[in-house]
Amino acid sequence: MPLSEFTGKLVETKLTAYCERRIPIGVRDKVRLIFKIIRDKVTLIETRPYFRDPSIWTKNPVAQFRLDENTHMWTLYYIDRNSRWHLYDIIKPSADFEDMLKALDRDSTGIFWG
């Protein structure tokens, strides 16, 4: 089920601010964070210029946030080397999307940011 209009706008606002805060202005020609919302999943993506043709930007998923339509709780997922998503169970589901962003910033395992 797609995010409600209110939830979609809230997530968009918070993630836009997060992406701008995470990547300093001086390096945005080398790396950017973008996100894509599809139904109840929000994927955070790191983009970089392709080394052979810098006019082409590569896209690498970093994290995925999922909203459970029954509980209205957010969960955080990481992607493995085989492009499969797995629940990041270090953080409990939360109704507050901001909790997911804080967990992503903490990244105590290094699974999101290395």
C-alpha cells in the first residue's frame, strides 16, 4: 500500500534534509544521496560519477525504510553483496521515521557507511 500523502511529504522533507546534511556542498560533484519512494518502501541511494564516463552517475542502494501498514511502524533494512535486503534488527521498529535516520547515522556495525 502506498504511503499516505501526509507520510510521504513528511518522509520526503526529512530525507531531503538528511541527504543535504550528510553530503557537504563541496563534494556533491563527486557523491550525492538521493531517495526513491515506491509504495511503502523508501530506498536511500548513493550516486557517484562513473569512472569511465563522469557524465553518467552510478547508483548504489544504501538503506531501505519500510512502513508496515498494519502497525504503522518503520523498519530499517540493509542490502548485501547479492542485492538482497535484510532487516537491520539492531533497531526496533518505530512509529517515528527519525529513529530510523538516527540508527542509520550511528551505523554501529558499519554495514551502511563502511
